[in-house]
Amino acid sequence: MSNFVDRARITCKAGDGGNGCVSFHREKFVQNGGPDGGDGGNGGSILLYADPNMHTLLDFRFKTKYTAEDGLAGSALRCKGKSGRDLVIKVPVGTVLRDVDTDRIVADMDEPNETRLLLKGGRGGWGNAHFATPTRQTPNFAKPGMKTQIHSFQLELKTIADIGLVGYPNVGKSTILSVVTAAKPKIGNYHFTTLTPNLGIVRRHGTDIVLADIPGLVEGASEGVGLGHDFLRHVERTRLLFHVVDIAGSEGRNPIADFDQINLELANYGDLANRPQIVVCNKADLLESDENLERMKAHVAPLGWPVFAVSAAAHQGFDALLDCAEKQLETLPPIQHFAEEIIPEDEVLTNDFSIEVEDGVYVVTGPAMAHLVASVNFEDDESLNWFHRTLRRLGVIDALREKGAHEGSTVAIDDMEFDFID
């Protein structure tokens, strides 16, 4: 199994908030000391950290579930429960997280050492001290902590590089990377020597340029043929492409046909066909390269892309190529940042609800309904009165009446059933 992993799926859950406490002050010679139940602690949040020392998503093959600590319940004497500790998940720079259920991009970790909030912990529930009023001096109920939901995320590592080297297998991309940078990729005279994207840095006139050697593409790469489908994502962020061709046709291939086929695969994958290119004609020191070079220049001329003849084996032609690339990069937009959408906090409960009649029972469902039922002490009259007033304020009573409910009708909310009282 390769140690390079650039896709993974994980499930995450922020910590639940701790429950509020129901307590009354007890002290010698003090009667009716009043409610003193403390609030529950907040649940721990889940944070992302872009670790520049990580280069693959291999760690997520072995650990796929991440859960932050729950907040503790409140206690007497208005003591607030301890909040849960945050959980920090380290990811490589360039990792994009997509919510599996909604397919929304929720985080693009493209800045080294960046920390980002992924999921916020649940808020702690109020203790009964919050519910004391001049007319309700002994509230015998408290609020539970907010429960958080489990979210599934798809992680994709998209290489951060200024220039991406693309082309058919065995055209010399890895050799070019080794010549112009200090990178030492695996090089061999057979197809698919490169199985993972390799990065290298070249310094030109005080400026660092990051190059990425993308594994060789073949016909049908955008549809999953060969290795291309797995690694085309690493070209998405690049600002400029070095389109490498074997201009000598040393393996009996037509360099112009290869050039057109690779561009077709880039177009089929997305908007990569519009990415600026410099055509790098490698192996220009071999026989038959001169004729093919002239044909390539004529073929590329309508596109307006520069064409350079180089020889990676002889270390020739790279100064002019890199100077041209440097000038182009000065005018190109920065590395792409993928637009993000914020995940709504689980603790933000809407008052929307729906009512269905099932076998004569009026079933009320909605985001806030289960939390409301959990807040009620059904053995306490004051708590029941508060529950009924809250249902009326939310419009549930009127909606039940419109559905045909009358005195004595059975109403179900969450796991609780009770008689309808108008």
C-alpha cells in the first residue's frame, strides 16, 4: 500500500453541552434559600490545524472518528460545570473538507499554521437559578445542554504549487523537476514511475517558485483511467502548467497527438483547459526532434502559448524557460482558494415544526421540540405551566387546534405523550 493518501473520509462530533442543575440552597437557620442550580459547561469544539509537517492524509486511514469532550453538568451553589476540552485535528496544508451530506466545502486549509473552527461545541444548559421570578420562586426544572450532531467529511488534499508539470508518462517530468529544483523524485525508464505528486522549489532572482510533478496522465484520465483521475485534483490550485511532451517521439508516439489528448483530459476534468500553459518540449537533443519542434510551434501558435525546447538529460534550455515562467507568474492571480460555506451551529434551533396525525395521535416534530421536552419536569406543576406557555408562544397550540385537536386528544412530542389542553 502506498504511503501517499490524498483522499479520506472522517466523522466528527463536537461535545454536548452539560445539563443545568436543579438545586435549592440549604443552610442551617436559612429557610427557603432559593434555587442555586448552576449551569452546565459548554461542550468542546473541533478545530482544524494546517500542519506544514504533514504531507499526506495517511493518518486518517487508521483513525476516522473524532469526538470532542462533553461539558459537565452544573451543580449546587451556582457552580458551573467544567467545559469540555477542544479537539484539534491536524491536516496537511492544502486540505479541503467537504460535508458529505450537503456536498458543501466547509474549510480550505491552504495557509500553513492556520487554525480554523470546524464544529462548535454545544452550549451548556441553564440551571434552575435562571428561572426564578417573583411569582415562580422555586423552579423545579432546568435546561439540558445542547446536543450536537455527527457530521461526515470528505478530505481531499490539493497540492499547493505555482506550477504543475503535466504530460504523458515517461516524457521526463520527474527528471525536469530534479534538474531545476533540489527535489529527488524516483526516476525510471518505465511508465508510472511517479505514483505520487512530488514538490520542488526553484529560486529565481530572490523569488521561490513551487513546482509539482503530477503523475503521468493517459487517455481517459478524467474518467478514472490510469492514475490521472486520482491526481488531477493536484493541478487545480496551480497557477501555470508546464505541459511536457517527448518532442523526439522516442517511444514511437506522436507528440502533437499527445499534446491534444492531455488538453482534452484537462478540459474534461474541469476548467483546467483555460489554465495558462508553457509547452516544454523535452528530449530536444535526440534525432527527429527539430522537425517535430517546428510542427509543435505551428500547432500551438493559435493558442498563444510559449514553446521551449529543453533537454533534461543534458541540463539544457531551462534558464529561458524559468525566466518566462517567472514573468508569467507575476501577472497571474494567486493560488486558488476554494469558496467555503459555514456549517450552521447545532445549538441554533429554529422554531419550525410540523404536525402529522398518525392513528389518531397528533405528532409534533421540529428541531426545537425534543430539546423543549427535555427541559420539562413533568412532575412539577410550575414546569408544566411553563411548558404549556412555551407551546402557545411557539404557535404549537394554535396549529394543533387547526389540525383538529380538541380537549383530551393525544399529542406526541419526541418520546412524550400527553393530553391536549386548550
